[in-house]
Amino acid sequence: MSGWRAVAEATREALALLGYATPACLPGEPGECGGSDAEHAAANLGALRAVVEHRITHLGPCSRPLVDEVAARIRAELAAGPPCD
């Protein structure tokens, strides 16, 4: 299994947990759509970004400082770590 396959599966699960289900259409799945593991990971990450931004917006403006603080800290952690596969 490729690293992108694991990301595609995990992000699909995260989307479902957030109430935004996506089809099971990875290579080898019953609804296979023809996209690669990396393409599915990219699409799911884009969808996840949109869902997360939507949820943050609906938390209200008082949550923005906390969201920004946590996001900045995690971006720094990610930048200091190894690159993605």
C-alpha cells in the first residue's frame, strides 16, 4: 500500500466523521473511479480543508485566536519535520 493510499483512506474517514461522506472509489474498490491514490488524497485533503474552514467559521469570531494559535504551532512543527512521501 502506498503512503498516499493511507492518506486517502484516513482523510476519507475524517470527512465521514465530520459529516461529509465521500464515495469508496479508490483503486481496487467497488466504485473505482480511475483516480490514483495520490489524486484521491489531494481531493480528500481539499474537501477536508473546505469542511474544516466551514466549521471554524461557524464557531464564531471568538474562537479565531485559538484556531490561529494552534494552526501556527502545528505548521511550525510540520515544517521542522520530514517531508511527506
